[in-house]
Amino acid sequence: MTIVKHELRRGRSAFLIWTLAIAFLLAVCIFLYPEMKGEMEEIGDVFSSMGSFTQAFGMDKLNFGTLKGYYAIECGNVLGLGGAFFAALIAVGMLCKEEKDRTAEFLLTHPVSRVRIVTEKLIAAVVQIIAMNLVVYAVSLGAMMAVGEEIPWKELNLLHLAYFIMQIEMVGICFGVSAFMSKGSVGAGLGIAAIMYFLNLIGNITEKAEFVKTITPFGYCDGADIVAEGELNIERIAIGLTVSVVLIVLAYLKYSKKDIH
């Protein structure tokens, strides 16, 4: 597992920055809730009358005055976007950073197969996602306990599970893309995550475009849908993970035959 350890050390700074930033923003949102709780009903009325904006963020399906409704919207957007960007960032350069950093000769001259290289790099990416989610979940839970609010366990666990699955799918997509690139591109990874996010907003705004929610991982981790329905959309998750697996398989096939300079 030498490559796994190397990748974890290599990505330590990015991991700490993104994890602490997401956890900090979630904690701030939760600590602000008691102060805003008395005004939430009025805020909810304002948001409910904003037409397409209300539909885009699912505010028409939630009671913004409850902790679970507030958490799904405010904290959900932080964890959704932040987690997706982090997943895309670490995965999109995994299989092409050796060419970019001119370290390919050093790596490939070792008695290690390319299949093992791909496997260990993928493991390193997944380990970072798992660690980030554990930290963020613990911080959210601690913040809720600190403010003395009743914890909505079911909704909290479903939301975090959905975002975790979404980040794993994003890793798979960007990891597959990475195998076809010669130089790492942060912009490509962040662009993929941003496109997926806005596709979900479009799907929320109009029923005619609701089909796009089946092709974006944000479609099954929409906080409004999860809280309103009390369950995850297994069909959309299955489609997303299938796409992720296909791209990971393509990454193995491409990297095994790739001419790396």
C-alpha cells in the first residue's frame, strides 16, 4: 500500500483545507439556527413566494422553521457543493499527475503493475472521502448537541449517506476522466461538479427537465426530496453508481495501455 500512503501524504494539505472549511461552515450554520429560529417562519414565507428560485432549492417542500428543514437547505448546499468539489478535485488528477509533475519514470520503473497503481490511487481517493465525511458528520452532530436542539437522526443520517454516495460517484466519474488526460486539470474536475449541480437546479425548476435528475448525482441527494419523502431514491443511486463503475473500468483499460511520458 505504498502508493496509497504516498497519495495520502501528497493530498494532505488539500484534504485538511477542504475538510476544515466544510466542517466550519456547517458548524456556523447550525450555531446560527437558534438565533434565527424565531424569524424562520417569516423567512420561509418570503422564500416560498420567490417562484423558480424557491423550486430550484426545494424550499417549497420543506418547513424552513424546523432544524431538519433548515439543515437540508443551508447545510445541504454547503456539504453538497463542497463535497462534490473536493471529490472532483482529488480524483481528476489522480491518473495524470505523474505526467504533469514529470514523475512518471520514477513510478513506472518500480516493480508495480499498472493495475495496482490504478487500484491504490483509487483507494487513496476513497479513503479521503470517507475521512472527510466522518469528520464533517461528527462536527455537525457536535454542533447540534451544543445548541441543545433535538437531533433529527433519520433525516441527518439519510442526508449524509446521500452526499457520501454522491461524492463516491463524483470520484468515479472524475477518476475515469483522469485516465484520458495527459495533464491534470483542476478546472475540468470543478467544471464537471458545477455542471452536475446546475443540472439538478434545472430539474427542480421545471417538470419538463426533471429527467436530468437521473443523470446527475445531485438528483438523489436533494435535501428537500430526502426530508419530504423520508427515504433515498434507490433507482437514481443505482444509475449513478453504475455510471461510476463503468468509468472506473474504462480508467483501468485506458491506463493499462496508455503511453505515459
